[in-house]
Amino acid sequence: MNLELAKFYCSLCGYETWRGEAFCPQCGAPLEVYSRKAWSIARGSPSMWRYKSMLPRVNNIVSLYEGYTPLRVFRGVKVKDETRNPTGSYIDRGSSVLVSALRFTSAVLSYTPDFTLSLTAYLRASGSDVDVCLQGARAELGELLVSARFGARILFGECAPTVSYENPFMVEGFKTIAYEIYEQAGHVDCISIPAEEGILAYSVARGFMELSELGVAPDIPKIIVAVPASRVKAKIQEALVKLKHVTIENVDDRDIISEVVKLALKGLRVRPISATSYVAAKNKKDCIALLTGTEVKKVRTPQAAAREIRKLTRTQQAVLEIVKREGKATAYEVWRKLGGKVTLRGVYSTIDTLSKIGLLTEELEVRGYRRVKVFSLRS
Ligand SMILES: [Zn+2]
């Protein structure tokens, strides 16, 4: 999708624009990307792209298997575990939509915890150069190191970022949390979502509203927006409270820290902001807490993700097996080894998909007098 061709709208007041602004100039709500939506689930797709028909249309999906995260019960509270995303946070959902929709050859990011790492991973996967700029010297070193390992350049000083967290394409990605909870649990009474800015809570609430508008889910769950008391209110609180079904709740910072410690002792390392929603959900009946991100910055590689998920199609698995066994192979050689079970064209398209999701890498080789494309597993 070309940014100039995307239409953005405000669902609160009806404002429309063709410019890529983040917030509605009339009422301050986050803008959303207009696209014709229909509810269907691509069940073979082990990522949030199973709701492709609910997402902006893109030519090439840049995916690291984001979303499709589990609902688990943790110490008696049902949680939606977003720490299981490729870079450990829900932001990967937004990054995947944004990078798939707006292709970049280079991008400048202003350092923001979680966001920078997530977007760097997706931009690098799409082949873009990334500069991360730091104002001052405060940053989480672990995140910067992982970003640098991905090939980002670290710069110091003021810069003009290419994209920011408050981007309508991010909002569309975050909405998939609502679609997924609906697919996994059907109707739920209540969801607790942590908020600093409030964009995530706004997006998830809007995701549920869309399901209701499309006639898919008749009831919208009660959305508890959990704001740390020290923060007083979320940045877009005025817009949030205009959404029906949304209740704001302030959570004592001491309770948050004590819950972070308790969860960590039980093996779940979450950021304090994630524990905010956990505290708010704990004392309610049937309330799902959205755990947004982990403190541990260990990025799952696409290969590990694929292994973990084991949801590749049978053809994709067979192609990977052959390439692994051969070390290197052309598409034709893979087709020959498959023994006619798949058409040559099918093999080309499978290899294309596996390259796009980062499992295969291609290079040119000379065979006789010809130059051929050979594929190998990405290390
Ligand atoms: Zn508006």
C-alpha cells in the first residue's frame, strides 16, 4: 500500500484524511486506516495474519510469526500472553502491519523502549536500513545491543524519525488482539489492558467494536483501562472515555511492583506496565489481563519461531527439509526431489514465501554457463 493512497479516519467524530497523521485534529482520538473488512480466519496461518481480511491490504506481508499468542491461566488469572511475540511485546503486531504496508529502504527511529527493537526487527527483515537515534544516553542497553545485532546503526542527538508508535497502521495491528481473543475464547466479560498513552487500549476496544459492527460478535466486553496511579491518566484518556464499554482504573504503583516480583518468582518476567493490567484483573471475576511485554530481551529468530510453532504447511516443511539436506538447491532441484508431488510453480511460490518469512536465503551461482538462483537455510 502506498501511503498517499491510504485513507485514514476517526471513528469517534467521522473526520477523514488522506494524510498520515496520528491523531484526529478535531477530537484527539487515534486515527485508523480505512479498509473494507470482512470476518474470516485463515486457519493455516500461525500468526495474526490469519485475520488478513480484517487488515489493510498489502502486497507483501513482512511477518516474524507475530500474534497467535496463548491465553493461559497464571496464578488464577486468565492472561493473554503477548510476551510470546517475536521481540517479546505486542508492538510486533503493529510493526508487521506497518512495515508490510509502507515499504522503506531506510528508516530513522527515535529510541523508545520495546518499539525501537520491534520495528528494527521488522524493518531489517524487509531489507531496510535502520538508524536508531538516542537523545541523551538513557536507553536499555539490552535492547540496543539486540537492535545493533540486527544491523541497526546507533546515533546520538536530535533526529527526525521516519515513523512513530502513534501510527494508524500500528493501531490496525493492535486490533488483532481483539480478533484473536474472540477466536480463542468467544464472548468474554472483561479485558484489562495497561495504558500509558492508551493507544493499545483504544485499538483493542475498537477491534471488539468492529466485530460487533460486522455482526460477528454481538456483545462487546467491558474494557478496563489500567493506568499506573503515578501516571495519573493516559495520554489519550479523553478519547478513551468516549468509547462505550471502557472504564478507567488507577492502579497503585506499589501493587504493580509487588506483582512484578511475584510473577517473576513464578517464572513470568513482565514489564511493570504489564503487571498493571494483571493487578486490575486479579480482583475481578472472569477478567482477562493483557500482558503486553517481557523484560527479557531475547529475540526469537524466524527459524526458532517456525520450529516452535510447527505450523508450516506440509509442502513448506518438505521444501525446508530438502534444502537442509542438500545444503543448497535451486527451485528446480527442490521440485525434482519432491518427485512431482507439487507443481514447479507451487515450489516457486513456496520458496518465495519461505524467503519472505526469513527462513530461506538466496544467492546467485554459476552452473556451467548459466547463472542460477540457489537457496539455503538462513543461519
Ligand atoms: Zn475525531
